[in-house]
Amino acid sequence: MIHDIMPGTEEQLSKEMTTAYAGIDPTADSLHIGHLVSIMILKHFQRCGHKPIFLIGGATGMIGDPSGKSQERNLLDEETLRKNQEGIKKQLAHIVDFESDAPNAAELVNNYDWMKNFSFLEFIRDIGKCITVNYMMAKDSVKKRFNGEGDGMSFTEFTYQLVQGTDFLHLYQHKNCKLQLGGSDQWGNITTGTELIRRKTGGEAFGLTCPLIKKADGTKFGKTESGNIWLDPRYTSPYKFYQFWLNTSDEDAERYIRIFTMLDRDTVESLIAAHREAPHLRKLQKTLAREVTIMVHNEEEYNKAVEASEILFGNATADTLRKIDEETFLQVFEGIPQFEIPVSMLREGGVGVISLCTEHAAIFPSKGEARKLIQGGGVSLNKKKIASIDAVVTESDLISNKYLLVQKGKKNYFLIIAK
């Protein structure tokens, strides 16, 4: 999980309980799985007796960090930032301990709380004079933008590393924080902070970065066709979250299980060995998906996600179908052929199953083919085999008072929506 580490960092961590912080961009009221790497490192730190601080970049969110970006970002107002901070804190509390009275309980701070009191003159006098322009220009994140990536760089963004350095200085002076963590694209900003601390206080501070996670095929980690994988169930349901980890490639799963779970080395090594012997069982992906889903959500949501997954690929029953919520139900059957019928058709005696699957929903091209497959036991309604060609479908068969799920053979699903 370590990309770069400043000399002396390991000695500092061996010497005493050390306070370490990582910054989190508050541009949304939820974290996404791209944030999980630095969260996991701080979770490990806390487990080993060190104290984690999560810094919400309220002030820096109003500016925009140039690192790894070729465009300026949108700026946020204070009310939005506070709302986002609350959402983020709620999610972090699932993963690290904020509540206990242990000396290394986690803290959440917002750099807006100290930056808002800075006047411009004070900032350029107290901070600006400590770092030379030559030093700032030498940073990769600045060089790239000056060399024609994007639309150049505003003065605001150029000073970003000083603002981030000021955060480190503030936490060093007020929270005895001696270590900053971040993605490898943050190395320049982190080292500016350690340099500022050295020049302002004569003290020593440290930096550690983790690799930016990419998929084995080189594409961006954590993005799907429908966007980011969020930790908030309002934006990514636990089912979809679970599916993301379950569907990772073998190569990615071997890396992710080391980074995104707290499993010890022996467990991980034996899992990887077992997986390589029988990759078709997807034991590695199943363990990864279980560990991360329980950590971010909870065991109940994990169990629901597993049940929902089994609807398509396992021996789920009609009861399973009725138990899952409507949103998950629709996500499980996203992309399958859908037909609409008036709900009145299912009232007053209902409709014959053959008529339903040929005249009202084009599931079979002919009544003869429908009869043949039903008689051969190859058609199910709501995961229950249709026993007779004379079966009648009524309103009581509806799932969530709206849906009928028809299965033709093993793999062909059709959704009938009664409106």
C-alpha cells in the first residue's frame, strides 16, 4: 500500500503513538471507493495504536487542487460543504473508531475552520515568504499544467500547495500531527507541508503516499458505466456495491484483497493459492466482496446482496424474490426484456399463462412453443415452475404489487410490469 515514504517515517512510528492525517475532498456528501485506500491506511494505523485525523478540505474545496487534474474544479459554498462533511463523517464512522475514549480515537477536522480567519496579507507574510517560487515550480503537478495540459493554471491553484502546507502546519502545532498521508499524486503537496513545518518551527514532519489504484487493464478504478461506486447506499445500493467487488478480474482481486480488507497476510496468501487452483469458484472475489460490503455497510446488507445475486445465478425461491426491496429487484434485472400490461387484466379471474406470454408479452413466438416448454417443465413464474398449461396468473402473483418474472429455460428472464 506504500508508494513513497519519507526517510525517518518508520522510526517515528516505532517510537511513539503518532498522529497522522489524510485530506478528503468534500465535493460530494458521500465518499466513493477511490477514497478507500487512504481510509484503509488510517484504519491500519489506528489498529496499530496510532491516531488518525481525517481532514475535510472545506477551504481547499473552495479552491481546487491541481494535482492530477488538467482543469480547474467547481467551487462550493459553505452550506454545501457542511452538509457534505456530515455525510462523510457518517460513512467514516462505519470504518474507523471515532466514538471510544481511547487516546487514539479518530478525529474529523475541517480546514475551513482555521483558514477562514486568515487575511490575505497575513497569509503572504507568514506563509508565502517561507517557500520560494522556484521550489513551488519544481513540483510535477505544477510543471504539467505549465507545460500545456489543460488551460494553464490560475494563481489560486498555484498557491494550493501552500494552503495544504498550512493545514499540515496547523495540525502539527495544534494536534501534534507529524505525518500526512495521501495518494501518490499528493507527494508534492505533502513535501511542501513538511518543508513549511521545518522552516516555521524547526520541527520534523513526515509524509507517506499510497499508489493510485488502477485496474489491470489500465482503466480507472472505481468507475463503472453508471459512474462512481459510492459508499452511500442512496447513490450505490449495497447490491450494486457488492456486485462491483464480485465482478473484479482475478488479477485485480489479488491486489484489492490486500488493500481493501483487514485480512492478515497468511489468510490472504492461502486464499490466493486456493483461488489459483480453482479460479472458477471465484473464492477470492466472494471473500473480497463480503469483507468490503460488511465493512462499508453491514452484515445484514451483505446477506441481502448475496440473496439478490442468487436470484440470477443460484437456486433462489419465490420467497427470496418477495423479500428484496423494489430498487434491488430492478437492479438485479436491469437490461432484461420488459413488457407492460394493464393490472386490470389480472383481476376478476386473471389471465391464462399461455395467453399472457404470447398475446400480451412476446416471450414466446407461438402458443404451441409455449405449451411445449411448459409441459417440459422449462418455464417458471416468479422462480416457481409453471406446472400446467392451464395455469392462471392473477393479481396475487405480483411481486411488489407490480412485477411478474418469467424465466424461459435456465438463463432467459423477462419482466412483465402491471400498471
